[in-house]
Amino acid sequence: MFMRECGATTDFTTQVSVDPWFWQGIGNAFVADGYNGGTRGAWGGPWADMKWTGPNELLVTHDQQARIFDRKEVVGSVTITYRPKKR
């Protein structure tokens, strides 16, 4: 999980990247910003947390008010479950 900020006219984003085969560069599974309000993480983007629930299963919990741009449910052999949460 990481934050990205691209300048004064854009909001901070929270992003989750799943790359089980590091050298293949699979890319982002989740991208959201806090444009709709809600709770922000210490990094400035919307609050989120992630937890491996199995060898190929990832749980991403995020602020339910986050504006979501990308939300993949499968990346390679990894299944991703999302849980919006009021913070």
C-alpha cells in the first residue's frame, strides 16, 4: 500500500499494488482518493488497511466515503476482497 500525490490540483490517493511475481510488474489493484470526504490516513490519502487472509487471499478495508477509481478482484493468482468501513 502506498500514497501518491501528483500536484496542487489533485488529491492524495491511497493505492494497493499486488505483484506476486515482482519482476512481472502486475500493478495496482486498488486506487482511491478522499474527494468525497471521510477519514484520511497519516499519509494524506483516504484511510485503508490490508491483511493477507490466506496464501492467495487479500482483504482490503477502506473508508466507505473514499472515491474509488480502480478495484480489481483478482490479480494473477491473488483474490482480493474489499470491505468498506465507516471511520
